Amino acid sequence: MTQYAARTNYAHKNADNFTRAIAAAPMTLENKLDWHFSTLDGIPRTMLPVCASAIRLHDAGFDEATTMLDLPEGSTYFGKSQASIGDVIFGHYLEFFLAAFADDLPASPLDAPLSRR
């Protein structure tokens, strides 16, 4: 593994751990997403309600490929004003906020391994 690949893998692992810590926090979904967005570049806050809806619809059993959501004014997904809930979830790194991942989260955000060692 090259040094770059090792650093990249470490960065992704650390980002995943941080996202897991946020998802485990005892907060509303909207507050968790606001915190999550603050760690990412380029995601407008206007996407927060869309992302929350995508998570809730996915958790309710809606099809992630065919259930479409309107995007906020000024936002597009490959030139379109709608995106599937799956595209919203995976495009904004929201997997750990899904109910399906609840068993994969630490019991507390303080239990997430965030050290740089």
C-alpha cells in the first residue's frame, strides 16, 4: 500500500468514526445532521430537511432507488431538481444515520475511536 493510500484509508476510517460518533449522539436527527454537515465541505444547510426526509423515508421502507425528493432551489443532482433517497443518503454520507446501522454505532459518542494513533 502506498503512503498516499494509507493516509487516504486512515482519513476515511477517521471520518467514518466521527460520523458514527455524531450518529450515536443523543440529539434530534436534524441536530445530528447539522453537526455532520459542519464536518463536510460544500453541503448547503438547505439540504438538511431533504437529508432528514431521505433518512426517515428509507427507515420507513420506501425504495431508495425509486422514491424521489425535490431538491432545494438552486441545488441539482446531475442537472435534475430531484434525487432518489438513495442518492441523497449515499451522496451525503448518511449511512450511519439509518436505523439499519443502529447496531453498528457506539453506545455513546464518547466510545467512538477518534484518536489519531
